[in-house]
Amino acid sequence: MKKGVTFFVFICLLVFDVSACGRENVSDPSEGKKASAENPKTTDRSSEESEQTSEQTSEQTEASVSAEEHSGQTDIQKPVKKDILIAIDPGHQSPDIDMSGQEPNAPGSGDFKQKSAGGTVGRFTGIPEYELNLEIALMLRDRLTEQGYDVILTRENNETAISNAERACLANDAGAEFSLRIHANGSEDPSVNGAMALIGSAENPYVGGVYEESYRLAEMILNCYCSASGMQNLGIRCNDTMTGINWSQIPVVILEMGFMTNQQDDTNMSDATYRELMVDGIVDGINAYYGF
């Protein structure tokens, strides 16, 4: 009897053991499904956030680059002001304007000259000097302004009635640092060609005090002008008979750009591309004068 009871208890314990082991090793299939269902959602949300962050970063970078480019363009377009005022005097004016009156050749002088002459004419192009002078002066003004200079013109059209003495006084009164008078030359000999600069001499009682600066300015402008344009360099010459020089209180230079009576010079100076070279050279000379 005792053996039977013992055997029965042993069987019960064995069955209980097997049942417990089975419960521990079997996992709930629903947990696997839940995990596999939740993981994609987590991955998608993380991926979306990553893409949004990437897009925001890309947009910020593009905006930053765009701002930098815009800033750079603004810097390039803005000229650095030099606080330098230059007077540009386009010689002569239309012959329709009566400038036949007389004026003193210099302050206090008893010598009188015509207020302004008519200038020469292109022998081969028919272009009047007064038109060429103004067109170059306007181009020069724009180019100098782009580089930060302040510029005053003695005339901006061909109908302005202004004498040579009045041109000089306008530049003086404006406080210009120097006056550049734009002219073209003429000769009875059509073979004569090239550019030259005219200034007052050191002995000139009216402008002798600005001779050295006038010479240095003339040298810089003439050399750079001829280098840029290929025009023959005829050098610097002194002339004390010019009313527009004698009335000047500041360094003053007459640039005779070329001979309108010479076929090559006349044709070149009528060409738009060549005129750009002419202006380039003058600007280079002014920059060299100031050490820019």
C-alpha cells in the first residue's frame, strides 16, 4: 500500500514538472506580431524626421549660400568712395552757340581772346571735335564714377554757352582736385598723328605754382592713354597762351587725344570699341596719379 502511494505521488510530480517547463518555453505569438507591427512605424517616423532635418539643413545651406552670393554682388556693385572731385572739361561747343565775344587771357591780363573757338572736324569721318570731346567726357565721367570718384563736367550738352575762363573758374569754385580738358587736334599736314598733353610752364605767372603736379598728372594720363589705345605718344608740351589753363587755380592738363585730320587717328576715334580703350587709358592714368 505504501509503495502504491509513493508511486502515485511520483507520477503526479513528474506531470507537474513537464507542464511547468512547457509554459516557460512557449512564447505568446501575439507579442511577435506586435513587435513586428510596431517596429516599422518607429522606423518610418525616424526616417521622416531625418528627411525633414536633411531638407531643413539643405534649405538653410542654400539660403546661406544665396545670401553670401547676394552680399558679394552688392559689394562688387558698390564703388568705394574716394572723396576725390575731378573736373572734366569737354572742349568747345556747337558753332550755333555764339562764343565770339572776348575775355581776358588770364586774371588781370590786358590780352583778350575769343571766349571759345569752334574746334576742328574729322577730315575723314566728318565728326565735329565738340561732339567727340563730349562723348568721351561722358564715358569718362561714368567710368570714374563707377570707381568711386566724384566728377563735375563743365558742360553736358553741345548747346552750353560757357567760355574757357568760365570753365576754369567752375572747376576752381567746385573744389576739384584737378581739371582735365578733353580735346582733339588738327593739322594742315594729314600725315601728323598721335596724342599729346599741354600744360602751363613753370615760368607761367598764373599757374607756375601747379606746374609740377600738372606735369605729373599729364605724364600719367598721356602714357597710360597711349599704352591702352596704341596712339603715338607725342609727349608733354608747355603752352602759356591758353585761357583755360591760365585761369586755373588747380593742376590742369589738356589732353589732345589724336589728330582728326589724320585718317588713322580720325577713323580710330570714331570707333566705339576704340573709344573704350581711350577711356580705359585715361582712367588708368588717373588711378596711377593717385596710386590706386
